Amino acid sequence: MKGRSWAHQTAAVDFCRERRASVLNMGLRTGKTRVVIELWEEWKPKLTVIIAPKRVMPVWPQQFALHSDEDVLVCEPRGSSSQKATSWMKHVRRFKPHGPSVAVLNYESFWRGMLGELLLSMHVDLLVFDEVHKIKSPIGKASKFAQRLAPQCERVLGLSGTLMPHSPMDAWAVGMVIDPNVLGRSFTVHRNTYAIVRKQTVRQKGRVREVPIIVGYRNEEDLGRRLAKFCYSVDRDVLDLPPATHEIVECELSKDCLRIYEPLAAGFSAECKSGVINPANALVKFTRLAQLTGGWAAVDSQTGERVDKAKMEATQELIELAGKEPIVVFAMYKHDLAQIRNAAALAFGESTKPNPDITRVGQKMWYELSGSVDELDLWKQHGGVLACQIRSGGIGIDLTAARYCVFYSVGHSLGDYEQALARIHGPDRHDPVTYFHLVAPGTVDEAVYEALQCRKDIITTVVDSMKEAQSDGRREEESAPF
């Protein structure tokens, strides 16, 4: 291995070395990839398969070159499922006799068609799930395929900085892939053990029926102790990071916006209290309320109008405050990204009137990172404002060039939120970072942040129990006679 490992990386290697399957639940930017490559050098697998999100796939060849002196051949097959299968098969047949072979595949395709069949037919020495929480769904096709594939592989590793991005329920499917005996083979039993479940009446497709609804969680310490059997956990406290400051920026909505918001919020609240509500429709209404706090009144998914400028004006002020410093503004919705562009236009003096169609500001002082646009490299090169869709900017990217970060809007995903925080506040950072959270008082904005904090408290309890069980296990090993 090139360079020296951190102490927590060495401990992670020791934890995984004798286990057939394990999970590295290591905080973002704590060096999970190096741990995998060090284990790879010890285990010397002939064929390694790494499943990763699309954005993370190109990182793996770079990491092998950075950390290992071994002459490894890394393949990133592209195209359709059948094209990937053909490309990978040629790669393996051509290079396997000459040394170790690594294939990097993505979560969207590794289980499909010919590629899935090829995986099941081959002898895989090491299977790695990067961002293993991507297979957290108990009924997801990728998750079910992973449960078939993993037992056929010699060794399995799962990597995650947010193993349970939403709740303790996220751990079950991962446990089924790594070791089904730890959390059991029934999701219903797992849910009833670690969640408080109530029957709720819902209306779906014109029918009213009762469905189980999770209203709380329990037995977090027991779950942490169980997870510790296959999961090495360490958080970002091991990193020597500069301080981070969080500031709430209150954005008072206009009277015109409140005239739309308040009746919609009252109706939504009334439906929730009645207990007769369609969950899908509830999500739509909640989304509409969240979009309203950002200034957009949506008629449907395609049309609407702008009714408020409070968050846009606050964003403009913060961009001006940052001056020449690069700044990242996270948002959930495409309409929010348009408001951020308008704020940048006003901040850089390009326009005195907000215009949703603005696409350039002076010397291109704003850039976008979303599901349809990727201008991350341009922002890193030129600075300015990066309008970043939170789900696109959370995984596998480095945003440490920014000292200031604005959350225009956030969703309910604790994993997306914490990944976004960590992309700014990483080990390469030497100066402090400030996060600004735009909140419209008395609206769903406050409810979202409260929900994120509640989820964080629950997950923290599980992880603390996991780390305590790890420490107890190490003490027992140290005190055991030879």
C-alpha cells in the first residue's frame, strides 16, 4: 500500500480480515475505499466486482492507482445490460490469466438481463457494495438480486457513510445480504421488533382499508448490538476537521403566498387528523407546501407560477456576503434552482428583475449540478455559485472549495442531508465552514428540520450501541488467554 493508514482504518481492516462478509459503516470522507483496497491486497482475489452509484464509478480506478502498487485492470462496462455483459466477459477472458481483474458496475443495471445472469454464473472472489444503503428496500429488485448473489461470492463488503439514511428499518435488507442470521429473514418480524406500529385507515383507489404505519422506534440498543456482529462503525469525529457553524435564516413569506399556503396547510392537517388519507396524495400535498415556501405555487408537476421572493432575496444577500468565495446552494426542486439562478443574477448585477429564463451571469458566475446538468468541474475551475440539487450533490463528489453553503430547501432523507453536509466539510478542508438554512417560520420547513433531527437522534442511539458493542468485543479479545 502507498502511504500510511489512519488508526481507524487499521482497526477496520482488523475487523474485516477474518470475516467472510462485513459492513464498513464509516463516516463520510473517513477513508472506506482505502480499507477495501488494503483488504483486497491481503485477500488477493482474482475477480472483484464493485457495485456503485453511477457518479462514484470513475472514482474506483483512481483510488486503486492512488493506494495500490499492484498492477490491477479495472473495467467499467457501458451501454445496455447485454453490451455490459459482453464487454465485461471479454475483459475477464482477456486479462484474468495475467493478474487480478476488477469490474465496476452500477446499481441501476447489475441485476438486469444478461448482466445479472452473467454475475450469477461466475465465481466472484470479492463483491463490494459501495453505498450499500442503496439496497435498503426490502422489496426492491436490486436488493432481492443482491440477496441471491452475495451467498455465491467468497467475500462480501458493504460500504456506507449513512447505513440507515431514514430509519432502523433500512438495516434489514443490508443484513439479509451480509448475514441473514443476524437480523433474521422476516422484515415483518424486524419491523415489529424495532418499530412501534399502528393500524391506520387509508383510502386507496376508491377503497378504505387498514395498513400498518410506523409511528416510532424502540429497542435501538439491541439493534446496535446485533449490527456490531458484522458492522464496523466509526463516525467523522476521528477526522481533525475545522469548526462548522449552522445558522437559521428566517424568510417571511409574502401575504400573497400565505393566502395560498394557509388553506392548503389547513386542509392537509385536517386530513392527517381524520386518519383517512392516501399516503401518495399526502406526499403530493406536502411537496406543494414545501414548494410554496420556496416561492413556487404548483398547479401540477409541470405548471405553476412564482408567488414569493423571500428565499430568493435571502439567497442573493448570502451570495453577496460570500463575495468572491465559492458558494454552494442546495435545493430539492428544479423551480428552486431557477430561483437560485435569479438570486445569482441579482447578486452579480446582471439583472434588476428576476427572470426564470436567465442562463448566464456575466462570465458564467453560476453553475448547476442536477439530474440533467453537470457543471461541477467548471465551478471548481472558475468559482462562483453552484446551484446543486441535493440528491445529485450528495454522493461521490467534493465540494470543499466552498466556505459557505446554503440550504434553500431540503427533503426528508437524512442520508441525502448528511451527505450534502459532509461534501463541504471534508478532511481536505483547513478553514471553517458556515451553513445557512433558509426557513419560512410556521411552515413545513420547520417540520422537515425537526423530522431530520428526530431521525438523527434515533440513528445515533443505534450507532452508539454498535460502537459500544465493538469496544466490548475488542476488550474481550485483548483479555483472552493465548
